[in-house]
Amino acid sequence: MALSTGFWAFKALAAAHELDLFSRLAGGPGTTAGELAQALGLHPRPAEMLLTGCAALGLLEKADGRYRNTPLSEAYLVRGKPYYFGGFVQMADKRLYAGWGKLTEALRTNRPTTWDTTVQSSAFDGEDPTMLATFWEAMHSLSTMTASMLGEAVDLSRFRRLLDIGGGSGAYDIELCKQYGALRATVFDLPHVAAIAAGKIAEAGLTDRIETIGGSFFEQLPGDHDVHLLSMILHDWDEAKDRALLRRSFEALPSGGAVIISELLVNDEKTGPTPAALMSLNMLIETEGRNYTPAEYSAWLEEVGFRQIETVWFDAPAANGAVIGRKP
């Protein structure tokens, strides 16, 4: 029953977020069902049901007849907060939910369902600008929390310059540079994405330590970096492209350099864990890739010349581990 009705909880969260419930309640005295109905133009019946549902999910708490945000929703679902997660909620609701509704089609065709491969060159080609903005906000929120935990699990103190390959909005670089005061970083992504990262970096006040470079990692990688980060990148692509990218990384790194692959890793037995296995199915509806195992990554790293390969496990929203290889 829990598996069958899992989407009920998600849609309750998504609807509450779309109605801006948690931002409305942030730091305030809370609300009653009647007050919420009046504020949002709802009938009292659904207003009460939504508040009850959110309280049952741990998103609201009730005291003295009034519903207030819990610490969870106050931290992650209020717009403007440092770890605001609403971008991902919105992307899951507006993009992924419909794509997962066609999962059987994806299984039968081995093609994405969130975009049309016959007329679009990529998932972003011709996409609605509003949806793209939502996507990047979602990735930033996911990456910010994950980067903090990666920085605690993997010691980067011996490195001086990090190249974030496909670095998106720069969330990893911002968080890792905050943790490691001597680290400098470069976000390398497509030019229009690098521009988004530049804005985020400026907001964080780190333009003196983090630069952006526009380009394609399928063509070349910038030099003069002693550690490469591939976070939530390799799961987008098939094995041949991943191996080619790792070879390009090996060639660009100096002796003693390292590459860090941060992902939701499927276990070597391919029986789980659940977040990685389901993210892999998400890659089916979104990309040509899948979520790979530590053994697969280790074999590819070994093949291109990396040594001292190890897997470090941690617990974060967008990754459960990192596979690290060092260049002799």
C-alpha cells in the first residue's frame, strides 16, 4: 500500500509548495484552515485537508489551533533560505512527474519521455526558459547540500585547484571553497550554464576564488588543475562517453592529481540501494545513461590509467558515495 500510494505524499507536498504555503507561514504566528482558505481563495474543506496532510507528513505542526512550519519545512521549503529545496520539488512536479507517468513507454523504447529525441538535440534544446530556470534552481539546492557532505567525507586539503566538470550552477565549488580556505575552483560547463554559475558565485562573494569557463567537456578540458570533480555527470551518459571523458580527465591532470566521481552509486550486486536504483530509472526517462556501480567506475578508471582507486561512502541528497582515482 505504501508503494502504491507514494505519489499521494509527493503531490501533497508539491501542491502546498505551489500555493507557497511554507513561505507564507515562515517565521509567523501560523494559520488556521479558515485563514488559509481566505488568503488563498480556497474552499474551507480542501484548505483544512491540505493542512492536515502536511501536518501528517511532518511539514507542519499544530499548537493552540494554529498550523506552523516544522524545522524541516522552515529550513528547506521557504524561498530565500540558504538550503531552499523548492526548486527540486517544482521540477519533480512539473517535469519528472509526467515523464514517470510514461515509464512503461521508456522501458519499451529505451528512450527518454521528458523530451522528444526526434526533434530535440538534448533535454535542454528548445525547453521552456521558465522550466530551465526551475531545473537549475533544483540542481543548485540538491548540489549545495550534497557538496557540504562530500567535503566532509573526502579530504581535499592537499589540492590547490579544482576543476568542476559540468559544474552547473557552481554549488559544489561554492560549498567546497567555503570548507577549504586555500582551495580555488573552476566551473566548466556550456557557456550559458557558466553564466548562471557566475551569478551564483558573485552572490556568494567568491569571484576571487572561483572562475567560470564555457565549453564542452566532450571536446577538451582546461589544464592547470590538480583535482577534477564529476558530480551527477556520468549518470547522464552511456558507457562509451563516460570512458572517453575519464580518459580526457586523466590526460589533463598532472601526476599526483585525482578525479572524484560523486554519484548515487548502485551497489555492485545491482540490488539497490533504493535511491540509486530509482534515480537510475529517472535517467531512463531523462537521458541515455544510468546509475553505475563502484566496480564499473573502478574498472573504467583503471583502464585509462588511474591508480589507488577507492570508494568513500556518505549520506547526502544527490550522492551516497564517491569513487576516487589518482594519476601516478
